[in-house]
Amino acid sequence: MINPIMFIGFYQLAELYQSMLSSIGLNTSVSWLYYGLAAASISFIVINTMVLSTAFYVWFERRTIARFQVRRGPNRHGPFGLFQSFADVIKAIMKENTMPTEADGPVFTVAPIVLIAPTLLIMSVIPFGEKSFLGSLNIGILFIVGVTSINSIAIFMAGWGSRNKYAILGAMRGAAMLISYEIPMAIGITSVLLISGSLAMTAIEESQKIWFIVVMPLGFFVFIVAAIAEMSRTPFDQIEAESELGSGYNTEYSGIKFAVLFLAEFMAPLITSSIVTTLFLGGTQGFDFLPGQIWFILKTFTVVFILLWLRATWPRLRIDQIMSFAWKILFGLGIFNIFLIAVEYTILTESGKSELSKPDMLIMGAINWIVTIIILFVLMNLFGNKKLNRPTPIPSPLANMNPEVD
Amino acid sequence: MAGIRTEPVTINLGPQHPSTHGVFRLRVTFDGEEIVDAEPIFGYLHRGTEKLAESRSYVQIVTLTDRMDYVASMSNNLAYVSAVEKLADIKVPERAQYIRVISAELQRIASHLMATGFLLNDLGALATPLTYCFRERERILDLFEMLCGARITLSYMRPGGVLQDAPEEFWSALDTLIADFPHYLDELEGLITSNEIVLSRTIGVGILSDTKAIDCGISGPNLRASSVKWDLRKAAPYEIYDRLEFDIPIGANGDTFDRYQVRALEMRESIKIISQCIKQIEKGPIRTETPYFIRPPKGEIYSAVEGPKGELGFYMVSDGSIAPYRCKVRAPSYINLTPLTDMLKGWKMGDMIIILGSIDFVLGEVDR
């Protein structure tokens, strides 16, 4: 697709530094110097972009949810309350940085950093334009799957290190849930890989002649449900569960440590949405009147909006319901989806084609949509609330126990 | 896994916790996520209302009752005032009785809205149903403001009638509220009753059997959800309830969902009651002249009304002076917590919160 905005990748930047250094007469054979400079610049850009966009996202989330809840949301700091997040962060930084006496100090301190690092790392492989910041990493999606699994360790560290019963309950739930939902998520991704034939994010994006959400709705469903659970938002927010655990794993955190946890937590939806955009919504693809990056951002925020919609509407599931949903339903659906895609792919490429054409994908999409609707309908009837077929409270004039008055 | 040793964990839920609806403390013992034992501990909001009442005159006590169940002041007023009227044998004009019933039913709706909203909040629904409920509750509070100028601590009723007549705007505002309200309830029930997650979380959870409910002295919607037909408005009609036609919703299973649904249906019945009252009410006096210091004859009386939480009763003893000798409150919130330990045992942590929420207690009334 078109990409008028110049995009500087890691290697171009390294070459730029090399030429700059040589122009001022430094020895250009010290490769670590200009690679280091390039890395520092890229991480500076990535981290600041992410922090700023998270600040914007927090504002967006609060305003959107406020609209769902017939409220106004933050509207005091700056135009439309845009600077509310900055005010919050400044407040959090100025708070006293407390640590429980019995806490495991190093673990407690490192946990927020361990939580935020993978989230930022993921950002380096997501292709905002033609390439990601790290050029086009050939194991992009595998990198993402691997790096996100650090999350469960970080949450367990935070819970364990706080030495607080609520925090430990939250952390135990988190460990169980995050590990369980990694499997459906990886399975959801696998079906994408079957068609794209490459692990690189850019290749996945290019292989979407038709958006994969159209081609494999079941895979999209499995992936997005697992992803919501991975970032532990309603209906899967067992790790925090305000109404049950107070605040879950971050109960004992305050000050800047809490701000970092908070940042990581609110960065997750943005990252997840951009992964969804790349995997299923065609990434930067769009119509020509807008550059690819704008399309990417628009799609990302559409996904974010849908996630917020879910969050604003749905209550929370219980932990055992969540676990059985992962293993009994989502896992099975994911495996079935892979099977379906594999069979279709084999049949459609029998003639010796190396990749699917546009009509092939449309055929697959048609079949998959029918199958998905049938499966979801059957599941709804199997596991859904037949239990409601029972006597509801009946308005009864016979509530009178006193025969004289009756 | 035989080698791994586990031990139960004891957690103090409260007195400061987001879902205990006030300063309620529950010492819970967990085996993993399952509740082994739970011990409610009360008294963090004890203000000695009953003792204070012994040194106040009969009219002054009305303000104390406001602060008991602070989400249903009108019902508290009504319960107290009707006890005093029975004790001192004061007649109440008919118009005052109608206004009392209208305001008590409005208060019932407000209280049930809050119960439903907070139940959904406990379920983890991030305050969306709660704000919807509060939006409607706000309109009822506006009506109360027209009646007496206050919104929460109303003190609207007096022995012998009500403080003042309802203004003209009140009746037109009431009409529009009644016209709108069924749609609000439809909207709320659409959000809740058809939600798969709500159903799977609430159905079959925290079952309270009818015999157990009667043994523990439960009353109100919690009792009726356990399929016991008991409502003081029908069983021992007070005020003008015997002239009104309304139904009593009865649950089937006594689980959390039934307790919610009984409340939802009761709100519709209350609307029915109010619209009948509007049709029947006639002009007339609103308060019998009573001396400022009422001196009831020596004696004792127990009088109860059907409050939003259950049977709200006042046991008053008079020694002939201007203040009651004893004023004992039968607080439904407090008594409804009796079977709590048995209801909680065996359920998971998430269930515990919604069982607590579905009982719908107010700590101001529990501790008094």
C-alpha cells in the first residue's frame, strides 16, 4: 500500500549515524557506536510514542466509558480534558512510594518494570507503516507470543512480592488464567500463519488480499477472546477484580510504581488492538486518500472502541467459569478452526498454486462464516442458559396469609 | 499432587472493602478460592440510635430514623410514625395516608434500584448498570425534594400526617415519572436479564431454602425470592394498602437471580400502586393537630411496615412522658444477615460478593 510518510527503520538510522559520524571525522569502523545510537534513538521514540498514546488512550477510554454510563468523563484539564492523564501521572509520581515491611523488596520493585518491558518490546515489531521499527523481523508474531508470556511472571512477582493476601489471590488467579489463555491465543494465530505462510508481521499483512477477519471469523473470535483474557479486562478481569479483591495484584503499590503498573495495564489494549489490526484487519491497507499509518490508527481505535464497549457492558465471569471456557470451548474451537483452514487450504492449492488468490479467499470466507455461525449457534444452545426455562417469580395476589382479610 | 500441603487462608473482608456496602467486616476462611467459613462482624457504624431515642421527644426521633436505612428514609419515617400513632392513638387524615403510601413506594423503587445497581457492580459490570439505576433514582430524589426540600434524610412524615402538602409540580412530575418508568425498567432488564454472564453468575448461586429463610426470620424480597408468600402490605394491611390492587412477586428457587428478579418485579408493582393512589387521592387536610410534645398513655406497641429491605418494625414502650421509655427497632437488614454464614459456605470468592450484594443490606440499619 501507499506510504507517503517517510519511515525510518533501525538499519537506515544506523547508516545515517554512520555517515554522520564519518562526516565529522570519527572512525566508522566502531559499529557498536552507531548501532547503539540508533537503538537509543529508536527506543526513545518508541517509548515516548507509546507513553503518549497511552495517555491519549486513557483519556479516550474514560470519555468513552463515561458516555456509556451517561456521564461526562474528565473535562477539566485542557481541551476536552485531554490532559487529565498527565495530571494523574504527576499526582502518582508525587505520592509517597511505600513498600510493605514484610514485602520481598527486590521482587516488589522489579515487578512493574518486568510488566512494562514486554509491552514496549512488542511495539518494536508491529508494522505501523511498511515496516516496523525493527525493520521486518522474520519471526515477528512468534516474538510477540513469546514476549507476552512474560506478563504472567510479572503479575505473579507483583502479587508475591507484596505479601498481601488479596494480592496473592489476584496473582494466583492471574498465573492460572494467563497461562491458560496463551494457548487459544497461539492457536488463533496459527490459523493466520497457515495462510500467510510466514511469521513476519509485514508478510502477514501483505498476504491479506481479503482481510482475515472475513476469511476466518472463527479464528478471529478465538484470538480476540483470548487476547481480552490476556490483558485481563472485563469479562475476564479476575486479576484485579475491584469488587472482589480490592485491587488484586497491585493492592500494595503506590506512587511511581503504581503509575508504571497502570501504564503497562493501559498500554495492553492498544498493543492488542494493533496486533489484531495487523493479523486480521489488513494492517495499513485502506483506500488511497489517506496514508497507511492513518488507516492503521483508525482500525486500532475501532478495535479499542469495541473492547471498551465490552468492558462497559459486561459483568465479570467467575474464575472457574473462565478456566473451563478456555479449555473446554475456546481450545476446541481453535483446533477446529485450524483443521478447517488446513483442509480448505489443501483443497484450494491442490492445482499447484503456492498461495491463495482473492476468489479463493472469498470462497473460504463464505464457508467459514457459515460454519462459524452454525457452531456458535450450536454452542449457545448447548451451553447457554436453558436454565432460564424455569418458573420465574409470578406476581401473585395470593400472598395474603390472613384468610379474614383475603 | 499428594505431596503438596495446603492450608486454609483467613482474609479480613472489610471493614474497608469496595463491595461490603459500608463498614461491614467479614472474616472469611478460604481453601483456595472456596469459602470454608465466614464470620460477619458488625458494629463499625453503631451510633446508638435506640438509646438516643430515649432522650428525644417523639417528633424529634423522626430525624434519627432517617439515618438508619439511609437509602430508604421514607420507609423508616413511615414505620416509626405509624408506631407512634398506634401508641398515642392519633388518627391520620386520608390524604396524608395516600401521600405517605406514594412516597413510601417511591422510596421502595429508589432502594431497589440501588440494590440492583450495586449487585451488578459487585458482579463486575464497571458501574454502567449502576449509573443507569442512579439516573432513575435521581428523578425520585427530585420528587422528594419537591415534597420536603431534602433528598436523602427526608424527615417528611410526622405523627398524625405529613410535614406539608405536596406542591402542584409534584403531581405533574410524578405523572411523567410513572409514564417513563416502565421503559426504564425494560431497558435495565434488557441489560441484565438477557445477559448470559449475569445468568451464569447468579442462577443457582447462594440458594436460601424457604424453611431456612423462615427459621432465620428473613423478610422482604429475600424471603419472597425463597417462594414464601409473605408481605405485610397484604398480610396485615396498614395505611390504605387494603384499597389498592397489586400483586406480590414470588420467586421460585431463592437464588441470587430470584432475589434480583423479585426486586425488579416489585418496582413494577410499586408503579401500579402509585398510579392507583394518584387516581384515588382527594383534597383534604394532611395532618391531624397534635401537641408538640406528644404524651402517649402508658403502654407498649409493636408496629411494622413492609420496607424495601423487609419487615421494618418499631417496638415502643411509653411511660407517659414526652420521650419513649424504650424504642427497639427490628431492622430487616440486620436480621437478613442471619443465614449469611450458611449461604456463603462452599461458594467461591466471586460468589461471596454477589451473595452479599443480593441480600441488599445497609450498614446504617445493621448497626443503627
